[in-house]
Amino acid sequence: MQTTVNVSGMTCGHCVMSVTEELTELDGVESVDVDLVAGGVSPVVVTASRELTPEEIAAAVEEAGYSVA
């Protein structure tokens, strides 16, 4: 299952790594693909073996220090 969310506040590769790390810790996540739009809203595609709730994804993104737009 793929879920796409828009994340705001990321500006560099380190930001991408932080968000990717937090999202991959969610149960069932197989991959995370970030299309970085520095200083803007970046689309993030999360592929998982189960359906992820918007709350789970938002909590992981916020744990990394960013927010779901």
C-alpha cells in the first residue's frame, strides 16, 4: 500500500534522512521516497505492507521535527 503525504519544513538531505528514519520505524513500512522541495512542501511516498493511519504518519513526521502540510 502506498500513501503520499506532503511534508513542510525540509530544506536538505539531512532533513530527508530524519523523516525517512522516523517513518521506517513504523510497523510495516517497506520504503520511503522523498521528493525534496527545499523550503517548500515535499511529497513523501510511504510504501507499507499494511494501511497506515494519517495520525501514525503525522506523529512520525513530527518526531523528526517537521509537519504534515
